[in-house]
Amino acid sequence: MAGSYEFTPKQKIILRILKDGERHHREELLEALTEDGNKKMRPKTLSVHLSSLRKLLRTVGQDIVCEYHARTYYYRQIRLIGD
């Protein structure tokens, strides 16, 4: 995916969760990215990881979308429709 780029461990965790194309609560991603014994990852840090991933995924016709529903954020991986 994305040429010869090697995803970071945190990017791999995000992709593993989102690959099913279903909506996933932001808290689910934050908990998955929090290493044992460490403080929970901040939402801003998650946003930085998602932004980097989105740039890479767009080069191969995919993206991560954010949906706001019932006062909470959800993310899912999608395939983009070509021109």
C-alpha cells in the first residue's frame, strides 16, 4: 500500500481496526493506541496520526472519514471513487 512506505506501529494499529469499513468510535482508537501502563493518548495526537495516514491512503484511492453523530466522533476507512 502507498508505494514502498512502511507504516509506523501506531498507523498499523489504526488500519487494523478500520479495515472492516465499519464506523469505529474515537475512544476505541484511543484505547487501542494507548500502551500498557501509559496515560491514554490525547485526541489531538490521534488526529495527527489520522492526518498522516489519510495523506498516504489517498495516494492509493482510499481515505479515512470522520463522522459526527450523537455528540461523538466515529472514523472509518473508505475507498474513493475514481474520476
